[in-house]
Amino acid sequence: MEQKSGNTPKPKPAQTREERLKAALKANMGRRKAQAKARAADRGTDNKEKE
């Protein structure tokens, strides 16, 4: 009888790492966009108040 010990296919670490990095990048870009929008809106209200 043959035994398959330790020969189970595992997901590639690079693939799961890529997926984690992709998700982190997407979240980071979303935060940066929100910050940029808030700063742009803040600048818009500051200019109106100074005039």
C-alpha cells in the first residue's frame, strides 16, 4: 500500500500573498482618495472664507 504523507497540494504562498497585497493596496488607495477629497473640499471652503 502506498501512503501519501505530506503530498497534499497547498495554495502557493506567493498567490495568497499577492491577493493580500492587492486587497491592502485597494484599501489604501480608497483611503488616499477620501483624504484627497476632504483636503480639496477643505481648501474650497477656506478660499471662500478668505474672500
